[in-house]
Amino acid sequence: MNSDSGNNRKENSAPEGSAQEWRPSFNPWLITISVMCATFMEVLDTSVANVSLPHIAGSLSASTDEATWVLTSYLISNAIVLPSTHWLSSFFGRKQLLMGCIAIFTASSALCGAASSLGMLLAARVIQGIGGGVLQPIAQAVLLESFPREKRGQAMAIYGMGIIVAPIIGPTLGGWITDNYSWRWIFYINVPVGVAAVFMVRAFVENPPYLQRGSQRSIDYIGFGLMALFLATLQIVLDKGQEEDWFASTWITWFAVISAISMILFVIQELSSEDPIVDLRVLKDRNFAVGVLLMMAVGAVLYSTTAQLPLFLQTLLGYPALQSGLAVSPRGLGSMLSMIIVGRLIGRISSRFLISLGFGLLSVSVYILSELTLEIAKTNVVWPNILNGFAMGFIFVPLTTSTMATLKIEQIGNATGIYSLMRNIGGSIGISAVTTMLSRGAQYHQAILVNHMGPQDPMFQHRLIQIRDMLARLSDPHHAAQQAYGVVYGIVQHQAMLLAFMDNFRTLTLTSLLCIPLVFLFRAAKIGNRPAAAIH
């Protein structure tokens, strides 16, 4: 492999077929294990701290609202680095960048665990997000380049297990570690994994000949600054919007305006720059553009469902944090099973059919969740979750291979950064949307239900008298009447919240169904000299 920049430009100008001839020296499965150790660790860290926030707040003398910045600070720095992964790989060399970022992530994890104040923890989380931001897109790019096109489905099945299963088991693992040890150990466990990952990457991962260190000629400072401003303000608006009543808040409005303007300027800058930090021209490829749009929808449905279910189980059914995590975690079993199956079906069955089937199963699983009541057993939540995870495998693997199928191999590094970013943005938008809809939907349904709490409603009066008579056995009749109204109002609040959850799940069902027609916008790709059965 020649690191000379002139040779690198010559390599990049070669026809697609010549680029595809490069293969790594080591077994692709050794490379898979090397990059997925770090990736699984990083994705796990995006959700493992969720259930530990109250413990973190108490330990560091902070409020719960302040503790949420432990999550937000990580997501902001992570989002800024994600799309610039390809540029950074070209500047530093992919292998060197990967090793350095794993080391940064590992060291900052140790700092997170040792934090003695909230400020120190937030600073360490920002550094951790910077180190972790490149791990997902680099892992995806390395796997796509290490395997021949006909085996990329298997590679994406392994990758999918990491990025879909890790966020699901994160809350359960975080709850178990926090309850049995300390919240600090959710960060300390990254250290041995990170050290092992550095040694494995050093041993098995190589820089491809068309992506050598120093191949970028200049730094796009303006583009990077606009991108950072756009993504940081967008993430803050999405995280704090509902809490601040969205555009009723002056500062949220200003942040939204700044985000929109900086996004427009960023797009203009990147399309006009000779050396853009993010090459947006890749979106001219129809398969990639359609795939990015669908991946945003997948992120929205996946993260929204994952965020809502524990809240439903804890607030309405009274499940403790660990039990709610255990009820949601079986989704990972469904994902692993389907990814093993789909990895073998890719190339034999139309990817359009597999993706459409996945979105169909996803809509069924979410619709089942919309039929839940307050008298359900845990199994009523477990089975739809398994089906939900099973559907995700049928979506993620063929969607990723179809999205990247028509790109030149030297474009994949840039494309995977954008692809991963849009999944995360979709998740942030989805969580913000369902949080807002849940709060306002509960108020709406409560207003309707309260209209039936009057003397003109015989069913309400009958129920009120029953509760009053029951409470009168424990206290005097006067207090029993007051307590009866309080009990009924509590029931109304629970029912209003339940109806809001049902509305949200039905909205996610419709979102999943609307994705199916978009699947048929994918065009046929080629493997070698023949059309790929996986795409057409």
C-alpha cells in the first residue's frame, strides 16, 4: 500500500472495478471482531447511563434536570464527529484514527467513573463522545470494504447486532450494575474492552490504498464550524424543547433559528468546497438518498419505542427500573435471530421484499403495543418486543446493503458517517416528538375524561359511591368523600396517560407503514457484471 498522496489520487481516479480488487490481508472475521468490540462498547454507552441518572445526581449533588446533561453532552459531541469521520480518516489515516479514538474513549470512560463533580463528569462525557463518534461509521466502512459484495449482508448482520442490540440491553445492564455496585462501574467496564480493542485493531485492521494518511490537502474550518453549530443547537433544541415548552421559550426559538441558518450555510459551504469535511454530493446517488431517509424513520421508531416502553411500565404499571429493562430486553433476542436469518437470505431474495416485510412486521409489533391496558402481564410486553426486534433485523441488514450497493467503494467511508448521523438524528427527533405528544396527549384526554366526572353521569356517580363507602370503613364519611374524589382523579390521570401512549404507538405504526412505498424507490445494483438479486 502506497501512502503517497499522488498515488492516492491516482487510486481514487481508477475505475470502480480496480478499487474493488483490494482485499485486507487478514481474515475478515478477525477484522469484524476487532472493530465490533469497540463499536458495541460505544453504542452501549449511549443508553447504559439512562437508568443511573438519579444515582449520578444524588452522588454529585446535582438536580435530575442537571444530570440529563450527562446524556446530552455525549450526544452533542458524538453527533458533531460522526459526519466528519471520512475526512478525519483521510487526514490521520483510518487505522491511526480508529486506534486513537478507542484510546480517547477508554481514557475518558475512566475519567467519567472517577468524576468528583458534575462539571468534571460532563467534560469527560464530551471527550468520550468525541472519541466514540467515529467508531460506528468506521466499523461499518471497514466491514463493507473487508467483505466481497455478495457477503456484505452477513457483515451487516454482525454490525446490526451491535448497534441495535446494545441500546436495548443498555438500560438493563446499567440498572443491574447501579443496583449491585455503583454507577461509576458503568464507565469503568469500558476500560478492559477498550484496551483489548486497541491491540486487536493494531494487529488486524489496515488502511485501504485509496484512503491513506494525509490524502486531504486542507482543513475545511468553515464547514466544520457550521456543522458543529448546526448539530449542537439542533440537539439542544430536541433535548430541551418539551421541557421549555418549545417555541414559547425565547432561547429555544433562537437556537432553532441558528440551527436552521447554520444548516443552510453548511450545505452551501460543503457543495462549493474542493475539500469538504463532509461530501454531501454522495446524496445524488438515489439508493443512498432513499436509504438515508428510511434509516431516519427506523431510528425514530426504534428509539421512540425504546424510550416509551420503560416509561409506560414504570409510571403506569409500577415496575422497578430493572424489571422494566428486562421486559424490553428480549427485543435483542428477536434482532439476533432475524439477523442470522437475513444474513443468509441476502442475495437470494429481493432486498425490497425483505425490507418491506420488516416494516410490515414492525408496524404489527408497534400496533400490538398500542392495544396494551393497565391489566396486562409482562408477557404481553415481551412478545411484541421480540417481534419488534425480529422486524429490525429484516430492515437493517438489507437496508444498509441496498443503500451502499450503488456507491463506489472509496465513497463508503464518507457515506457511512452520514448514514450513522441520520439514524441518530432520526432517533432524537422521534424521542422529542413522542415525549411532546405524550405530555400534550395526556392533557387532552384528561380534559375529555373529566367532562364525565359530574352528577349527570350515572356510571361516575355509582363508581364514586362505591369508592366512598369502601373508604368510609377506614375513616369518617366526610374525609372518605374527599378521598374518593382523589382516587377517581388518580384513575383518570392513569387512563389519560394510557390513551396518550396508545396514540403514540399508533402514530409509530402509521410511520412504519408509510415507509413501505419508499422501499420500491431503490434501483437495481450490480455485483460484478450481473444485477444483484439483493437489490432488484
